[in-house]
Amino acid sequence: MASTNAQGRPKTIDSHLHIWVSPQEAADKYPYFPGQELTLPGHLDFLLQCIEEASVEGALIV
């Protein structure tokens, strides 16, 4: 049975999210390959902001 939101519509669930550390945080143990550094922030606060802006009501984090 599908879960619904307060308006009776099916909930919007994003099933493919990623969180990653900044190149500075990764530098010591898991540095990014030169030239392959990520251009978007991958921290939780940014993810939650994007979720709210898109009206997503649930998520699976990889």
C-alpha cells in the first residue's frame, strides 16, 4: 500500500541520494583524482536544502 501525504497524494521519495566530503576533508585519506574534484557541495545541510526546495518527503541515502 502506498503511503500518502497530508493532501492525500503519494509521497515524493528520492531513492538515489549521495553525501560526500569536500576535497579538503578527503585530502588525507581519500583524495579525489586530480581534475575530478566535485563542483557541488555534498554535505548534509545542502542535501536537506535541496530536498526541501523540491518538496521531497522522504529519501534513501547511499
